[in-house]
Amino acid sequence: MIDTFLVALIVTWIAYGTPKIEASLWIMMIETPLKLVIYYIHERIWQYVWKDKQIQNRDLIYKTVSWRIFATAITFFISGSILGEDAAGVALAIALTELVTKTILYFIHEKIWMRVSRGRIRNAFKKIKSKFN
């Protein structure tokens, strides 16, 4: 969310000479729940594909690229819709800037997440819950 807001704010500031705070907030507020739903579906598909497979860095790259294709298209269309028809170039700049920043952030996230064994977090929450019962 923060990355989306900051990228939209900085790109609109550069493009228009003044930051479009309200538009940046709207882009963030519409994009976030939509991407959460699509991201969940994307994750479920990859978990199915990877079932019983040893995951390699190459697999993480494929997953990262597939997600960024969807996410960048969503950012472009939402930004364009909010900024108006004459702002296709600005919407593209927002989407392409996010492509770079979020690809890096996503890959780092995946590398960290793969270090957590499956079920470990769920088991930690079960232990916490059992202490309160």
C-alpha cells in the first residue's frame, strides 16, 4: 500500500509539478483490495503447481514475473481510470515504476518466506490460541 501511494505521489508530482495526493490515495485504496483478491488466487495456483516439489530460485522468478504481469496491468488501468483519459502516459509511468520497485520487494519477500517451513506460522497461532482457552 505504501509503495503504491508513494510511487503514485512521486510520479504525479514529477508529471504535473504538484503531487496529486487525493488521486494517489484513491489509486492505493482501490488497488489494494483488488490486488489482495487476485494475489490470493495467484498464490493458490502456484501452491497447486508446486505441490510436493522442491522450490528453486528459478521457480520464484517465474512466480514473480507472472504476478508482476497481473499487478502491473491492474496498476495501469486503475491509475488511468483515476487520473483520466489524458493521463495514459502518467498511468504507464506509475505502473512501470511499480514494476521495478515491487518486483524487488516481492522477490525479497519470497526469499524470506521460503525460509519459514509450511505450517510453522499456523502452529504458532494454535499455540497462542491454546494458551487463552
